[in-house]
Amino acid sequence: MESEETKDEAAAPAAADCSYCGAKAQVRANTIDSILGESSNRFACPSCFQEHHRFMLERLGTMDAELMELDKATQMEALRQLSDETEAHMKQWVKQRDN
Ligand SMILES: [Zn+2]
């Protein structure tokens, strides 16, 4: 069991489940949390990670210009909201995918 262990920081621990659909997780899904300097232990399977990433980049793309105008505290607040929004989106998305 230990022979295939990787030290890649992006890799999920062998025992981790996907935080969104419960499948076997392969990567950490805490991109926004890392920006905020908070480490969460959320993991994702490849399928969920892809959607998580896509949604976040899309949202960040539309927020970018505005974000630059804001002070640091407000930026953090906006990112925190985006994080919540992403979580909510993922729950919906998994429901649809698995139906
Ligand atoms: Zn998943």
C-alpha cells in the first residue's frame, strides 16, 4: 500500500473521498482556500475537480476587473463568497451529473 505514495501537494491522501460526490478523490480542491491562506481538507475526484476549476475560473474571469478596484479586505470577502458559490454550484452539478 505504501509503495505508490506520492509527495505531490496537489494529490489527495489515499483514503480521501471526493467532497462533492463521494467517489475516490485524487486531488485537493482547495484553490480558493489557498488564496485566502486557509487550508481546508476538501478533495475531489477528477470529474468534480474539472467542473470546480471550470466554474471558478469562469467566475474569477468576470470578477477580475472589479476585484482590482477593491481593497484587500473586500477582495477577501469576495473570494470567500465565490468559494461558497462554488460549493453550492458543485452540489447542484453533482446532482445533475448523477441523475
Ligand atoms: Zn466527485
